[in-house]
Amino acid sequence: MAVNEQALREQICQIGRLMHQNQYIDGAAGNITARLENGRVLATPSGLAKGFMSPDQLIVVDMDGNRVDEPNESNRELVPTSEITMHLECYKQRPDVNGVVHAHPQTAVALTLVGYDFQRCIIPEAIILLGLVPTTPYATPAGIENRDAIANYIREYDAIMLAHHGSLTVASTVWDAYMHLETLEHTAKILFMAEQLGGPRELPAHQVEKLLKIRAKLGLVRDGDAERFAEAMHAAD
């Protein structure tokens, strides 16, 4: 199916506005990409407020991060996001991924600051939609350290927390990658509140197994899911 680049440009700008309105990013933070055809990727520019972008400001790069579009008056002086290598790593490892969103959701990031374990079976919707969410070791933002930090995780996970920094969500469309971000931060807020009330209780194993069957029916299962969930439930015992 042919990719409608103009529609993707407009959707990425819409996502940028939502990320800003929902306080998942501030200033010029965050970045969004979508896979195009022929080994090209549509990317947000560096240093530009994502809540106020226009479609013609987005930039097209190849799988090595080189700019391959014809600059226009709106993006001539702009460069691709400084996190482009992290995005490209997702596309290289995951042919099923066509959209990547990196954000700084406040509650989820705050939980990484205290070492909170997101790989717990607590919220049913999060289990179904996100699976388990690992947290990478800290890596310096805006460079290859972040790429290396997610390289060992992205093949098996659709949502990853970057310790002290932000989140990375991927999906078959850039819109669904954004939806994963909403689910991730909504879940983090619930978990934070539950911690203030004495700590959340894990779901029983037989209930998690039913949720995993729903996850499978939706086609969201990743390789090794069963083993990872079994390990997470064993750790909670």
C-alpha cells in the first residue's frame, strides 16, 4: 500500500500538538518519526517545539540518518532530531514498526527516578496493550548512547522507559505509537497514586493468563512474551 506522505506529515503535527497539550513534552523536547517507502523515514526537526510544527517543516532521511528530501523555505535551516539514531534502530530491528514516538511523560519518568519496576502485572489494559515495560540503564540523551540503550530491548517490547529521561513507544502506525504513550502515562499515574495508598497488588497468575490470551487475539504478542510474563509473575510471588 502506498504511503500518503502528506497525511503522515499532518498526523505527526497533530501528535506533536497532543503531546504538548497533555504535557508529555515541554519546549522543543520529544521527537516523532514515521516510516515511508523505499528506506526513507519522516522525522521531526531538532530544536523545534513539537506542539507548534507545520507539515512542511518535517524532514525526510534515509536509514543512515542522511537527509534525502529537497529543502523548502520552512525547513531549509532545520536538521533531523538529535535522537534519529534511536528511531532508526527501531525500524532496522522491527519491520512491523512504522511509527516511533519519544516523549518525556512526567509521572512515568518520575517513577524511573526512584527505580520503580514497570514490569509488574497490575493494570489489565496495560498488560494487553503494552505488555511488560522495561527500563533501560541511564544513557546520555541526544546521541548514540540512547540508541545503544534500547538496542537490546526494542525487538521484544513496544514500550520502553529510558531511565531519568523519557519513554519510547513503537507500533505499526505512528498514531498507535502515540496511543501507547497515552496508555503508558495513564498507567504510570494510577501506579503512582496506588503507591501513595499503600502499594498496588499484583494480579493473580490465572487472571494474567486470560489477559495474555486477549493480547494474542489482538496480534500484540511479541517473541518471548510468555517467558517474560512467567518470570514477572514468579518475581512477584
